[in-house]
Amino acid sequence: MISFDDFKKLEIKIGKVISAEKIEGADKLLKLVFDLGGPEPVQIVAGIAEVFPDASVLIGKQLPVVANLEPKMLKGQVSNGMILAVNVEGKPVLLHPEKEVPPGSVVK
């Protein structure tokens, strides 16, 4: 259990995928670049390549992102956040807003 104050520390925003590509030498990882409503795009590395072998299908999709995680290096790529997904039988299922919202919209 975490406190509500701990939960409030999470910065969850809706990001729009502006580019997506497989990371060479990694079977499961995609490099996604998001518009999170700020001045600069944000790169996130996600373990969803097995479900999305054609990463280009993700371009334009809106996904919830934890935007305030410490950066982490994965296969030589920096990841500045984490996408949120549902785990169904070991496979990620992506979450989407019901309708299009501005990039950077805060999830509450």
C-alpha cells in the first residue's frame, strides 16, 4: 500500500507518439518519441516490440505516460518515462483516451 501523497507524486500525462522504431539488437524494445505538450519531445523505451513488430502503427496514438521517472539507459538508449499498459496473459495491451485530448493532458 502507498499513501495518497505518494500517488500524487506520479506525473501521468497523455502523450502522442510522434516516432516509433525498433531498437537494433533488442528483441522486445521499441524507441518511442512522444509529444507531451512541452517544448521538447520525450523519448521512452518500451518493451512492446513483440506485440508491435511494425512500430510505425503506433505513430499518432495517444498513450498514458509516467513522465517524471528518473531516466534509465536501456540498450544504449535513454528512457525518460514509462508507458502504461495492461498485462493480459503476459502481453501488453495499450490504453488510450476515449477521445483525442491535447498532448500533455494530466491523468487524474
